Amino acid sequence: MEFEVAISFFIGGKNMRHIGEKIILVLCIAVFGIAAMNLVEIGKEYYDGQKEYEELKEYTEEEPNGQQDDPAESKAEEKTIDFAELRKINEDIVAWIQIPGIGVDYPVVQGEDNEYYLHHTFQKEANKAGSIFLDYRNRADFTEQRVIIYGHNMKDGSMFSNLKKYQNNAFRREFGIAYLYLPEKTLQLEIVACERVSMRDKAYVLEYNMTCDWPEEIILSTCSSSSDMRLILRCRVAEVKCLEFDN
């Protein structure tokens, strides 16, 4: 009798182990499935964001200005932005930024705070890519001493992800030109420094910002690997080109 009980216990224990192994297997499959779905969703979000911003370039036009020594720079200087049509899509547009050296080519918006466009695209779609946006404390016409523009450090290389390349001084010297297109003028920018700073750094102070014809300093800001640190480019206005309009 005792032998039969022992055999039953052994068989029952073995079955329990099989059941436990099956439960663990099912749980592993479920976790893997959820992770795979999340990756697919993230990938789709990246794709949707890139697709939207690529389509927005239809509202820009680039024409060589005849300076063929540097085609990328020549085209940038003659870039035309159809702000009227872009405002029909999003009236928050204030500028268009182009950094030829790293492929940055995006509209710039300004919200009522610095949160909304962290998580919404130009067409106001919820997306991790967000938008390139002007600090809500700045004037929309860029007539202050210091202007701050933000963009995400995306893993797919989009938005402001490649600002980090300017930590290399040789790269900055070769590709240190950016362009900020406004409705009435174009600002050619010289990238003078790339720095890692605290999110509480004085670079973000705008309380005593004075009004002027164009900014003395333009800060391009993105996040870094540390949650309380930011990567910034300090830019100065090297040239201003006022646009001519037909009467």
C-alpha cells in the first residue's frame, strides 16, 4: 500500500512539473509576443513620423544659386518655404530649420507650453518623434537676444539626434552652417559650440531677454543619455537675408 502511494506521489509530482513547465512556456511566449507587438508599434511610429515630415518637404523648394563649389550650401541659401500652405495644416508654424551637415530639415512650431510638441508631430498626431519647436517663452518672430529650439534625440537618427556629431571639432568646422527660414527673412547660422549642460543651466534662462532685430544667440537643444543633462549647440547669426515680396 505504501509503495502504491509512493508511486502515485511520484507520478503526480512529475505531472505537476510538466504542468509548471508548460505554464512557464506559455508565459514566455506571451511576454515575447507583447514585446514583439511593442517593437512593431514603435517601428510604425517612427515610420509614420518620418513619412509625415518627408511629405511636408513638398511645401519647400530648393534652387541652386549658381555657387557649385558647395551644392548643399547653395541649395540651402535659395530654399523657399510656402508658409501660407503650411499654416493651413498647422497655424503654430513659426520657421523652418535646415542643417545640411546632418540632414536636419524640419518645420519649427511653437505651442502654448514646452510639453505638447514633445509628443505631437507637426500635424498634431501623437508620436514619440514629436516636433522641432520654439520655446513657448520666446517671441514667434525671433526678435530676442536668446532663442531656444528643442528637438528629440531619436534612436532612428531623425529630429535632433545627430546634433551630437558637432562634439567633434573637425566636423563642426566642416559642417558648421545652419539655416533658419522665417516668413520674412532667412538667418544663416554659424554653429560655434557643442556642449553638454544641466537642464537647469543658464543657457535656458530667458527672463531678461531683450528685444532686438534678430537673435544674438540661438540654442538648439536635445536630450542626452543622462536624464538631467542636455546636449546643446550654440549658434550665432552670421548673415541675414530679407525676403522680397511682390506688391
